[in-house]
Amino acid sequence: MNDFIAAYAGLILLILFGALLSVFFATFSRFGRKRPHFRAIPAFGMLRGQMGRAIESGRDLHVSIGTGGISGDDTATTLAGLAVAEYLAEEAAASGIAPIVSTSDATSAIVAEDALRRPYVRQGNLGDFPRGAARLPALGPVPYAAATMDLLNHDPVLTNIMSGTFGAEAALIDQAANNNDLPQLFGAADPRALAVMATSTDHLLVGEEMYAAKAYLRAQLPHLASLRAADVVRIVIVILIVLAFVAGLLK
Amino acid sequence: MRRIFTSVAPTVITGIAGFLVLLSFVLPQVEVLVGLRAILINIAIIVASIALLLGFARLLNLHWLRFRQRRSRVSLIALFTAVVVFVVLVIDRFSNFGAAAFVFNVLIVPIQGSLGALLTIFLAAAAVRMARRRRTWGTVWFLVSAVIVLITQIPPTEGAANILQPIRDLFNALAMGGLRGLLLGVALGTLAVAFRVLFAIDRPQSE
């Protein structure tokens, strides 16, 4: 029995998640007017209107999607970070100004450029798209941190937003942002990076909160359903852990 | 017609490739799937290599633009160094005179080491900044645990180690619980993103 669970735990989880997502999607679609409620995450509130403030002040928004690529373990984290950049690009598309998105991975840079371009395509003003908005200032986490420090020190940046794959090198970027008194939003899955950034900003997206960006910022039904499904699966796993613990004690 | 290439085809290709790779992990006994996975991974490696080359050109272009716009003089140094190192490594690839090891040992390792050393100072500065900015019980807890972890890492005397180790063990146990909760959330978040990409709810690769 244990061997079976060990071998197929991933598949069972996937099927459970898929089934729950379908159920919640059907439920939310049926009661479309009554959207589900999720706990408030203040960091997402900070994002709203940022692009407008950047346009008014004539300064840039820097969005870092981290050092992860889209062909390895960090794919999901990078895509979650990209959701924030895409949301800001959507806000900016009408004005012809895009946030500066930076990364240290070549594959992520291509996807980021495409994500920034997409809102311009949707709104029919591709001609206004500032090419090269997705930047690749260095290849590798520590050189990237150094290059981002240089960017924050020399470019007119209004807010520093970091959401993606980061390690302890985030402290270098954080120092530059603090030297320039920049407000910051930070989201990561790595506890080292989170520990570092917890000292500097109150706008933190801790682990799972980062993956909920699309659901919170766009509130589309499939994303809301997937968030609710993840919540339920989490509760199921917690109950199983508690039961296993109790069973271990009773043995 | 354009939509087929920019939207439909990338979504279908991603979906099929994703399912095949997923199935190959779930059913490792089916050799055809494992073989297909190897082919798909090789294709992904080739695409990633091309992306790396494009990325390098993009990196040079960015630093050239920043230098021309007088945003940063450091960009000129970065540009110059990148070109020199690239040329040296390409020559080394064919003549094999050990330049790659030299570049890594003499340039990259010391510079990254220096930045690593700087990191410890920045971390200390961040801790002080936190104590000044946010005077809460959470901050006290954070700083006390950081100090105890630091002292127990390199204990000044054996007596101090004996006294502080049980406290360190308590902090370790608490941190481990928090860490597991965090990792559980990350795993579920990853699962949700993967599921959405696989079923084309999210399409980061297409319009």
C-alpha cells in the first residue's frame, strides 16, 4: 500500500486537483455573480495604480522576475512572477509605456518580452510597444544582482517589484533599493530570500501567495477555481499529516 | 492563418509535449514514453541553447544602449569584459590552452566571492534597518533567533555552546515546521501553475 502511494502520489494529487478545479469552475460559473472570497493579500493592493503613478511621475517601474528559467525546476515560479509583469503591462499598454522587466535567464527574457507585447497586440497598438522592455542585464544570479543594483542606482525608478526565483543575492538588490528609498514588493519561494526581504518590506508574497497572483489580480474564473482547489488540497494534506502523526503515536 | 502560428500551434505543441513527459514519469515502465521524453528534452536543450545565444546578443545590446544613453559607465566595462571573455572562451574551445579555468578562477570566482562577502554586511545592515523601522515583538523574535543561530554556529566557549544549543534546537524545530508549511504551499502553487499551462488555461507561450 505504502509503495503504491509513494509511486503514484503525484498522479493522485494531480487527479484530485483536476477534479476539484472542474467542480469549482462549474460552481463559480453557475453562480457567476457571487464570486468566492479569499483572504486579503495587501501586497497585491500595492500593485494597483502603480503604472499610473509611474506614468504621472515620468519614472519607470522595475519588475524583476528573478533568476529562474522556463525549462527547469523554476518554471512555475518564473511564470508566477511573470503574471505580475503582465498585469502591469496591461495597465500600461494604452499609454505606450511598459514596465522594465529584468531577468538573468535567456529563456525567461524571451517569454517576458512576449508577455509584455501581448497587451499591446490585444489593444491594437503594437506600434507603441517599446521593444527591449524585457532586459537581460547579466547571466547568473550574483552578476544579475550586481547589474540590477546598477540599474536601481542610475535609472529613474519609482518602485522596485521582485517576484520570481531569488536566493540570498536578493539582499544586494534590496540594499540598492533602500539606498534610493524605493518602495518594494517582493515575492519568492526560497526561504533564504524571504528571510532577507522580510527585514526591508512589508509587501511580501510568501511562497504560495506568489502563485495566486493571477487569481487576485485578474479574478478570472479558471484562476479562482484553481486557487480554491489548491486550498482544499492543502487542507486534505494537512489532515493526512495530522492523522499520520496520530497513527505514529498510537503504534 | 497568423493565429494558427501564434496561438493554436504553440498551445497544442505545449499540451502534447507536456502530457507525454508527464505520462513518462507516471508510467516509467512504458519504454516508448521514456524514449519520447528523452527526445523532447533534447529538443528543449537545443532551443534553450539558441535562446542563450540570443540572450547574449541581447545583453550586449542592452549595455551598449545604456552606455550610449550615458545611464551607466559600468555598462561599458560589462560590454568590454563580456566580449573579451567570449572571444577567449571560443578560442579556448578549439586550442584548449586552459583559458576557461583561468577566467573562472581569476575573474569570476573572486568577484562573486567579494559580492558574497558584501552580502554579509548588507544582511547586518538590513537587520539594523529592520530594528529601527519596525519595533514589534516579531522583530525582536527575528533578531534574537538570528543572534542565537550566529553564536551557536561558532560558539565562543564550550560552556556557551552547552547553554545555547537547546535554544538553537527549539528555533530549528520551529523553523522546520514553518519551512515545511512554506514548501507545501510552493508545491501546491507549482502544481496549480503546471495544471493551468497543461490545460491551456494559462498560455504564456502564445497570444
